[in-house]
Amino acid sequence: MVEIGGKPMLWHIMNIYAAYGYKEFVVALGYKGEIIRIIFSINMHHTRNLTVNLNNGKGDRSWRKWPGLIVHLLDTGTDTQTGGRINV
């Protein structure tokens, strides 16, 4: 994934849409979709606040930058062509 200023281009695109009120995103993954999953997994752990209750061991994570943001990473299969990913 191409980075701009140390962040993936997809992050910048989502940040622009989030600034206009869009809080839910669907990313259709296919060939090399695991790269996007890895990037979201790594960033999820480094861009969240984490609260742990030491009495019961329960934790709560919240986004520092985008509260309420929901990202769906959907696997459409490695053989699905680009048009097949947007077909409903």
C-alpha cells in the first residue's frame, strides 16, 4: 500500500470522508487483501485508547482519532474481478 506521510493512502481517503460525517466503511478485499487486514490490525492496536479494569480483567478500547468509526473488511475471494466486488 502506498504511504503518504507515513500513513496508507486508504487511511487518508477514509479520514477525508470521516471529516464529512461518514463513519462506516466497507472495504472489499480480494488479491492481497491480507495486507489491508494486517495494516488495520497493526494500526488498531496503536491508535486506540485502552482501559483495563484490574479488578475483573475486562477491557475497553476506543479510537483516539475517530470515535464511532466502523470498518468492514469483506473477503470477496482472490478470483473475483474488480467489477464483481461492487456487484450487489
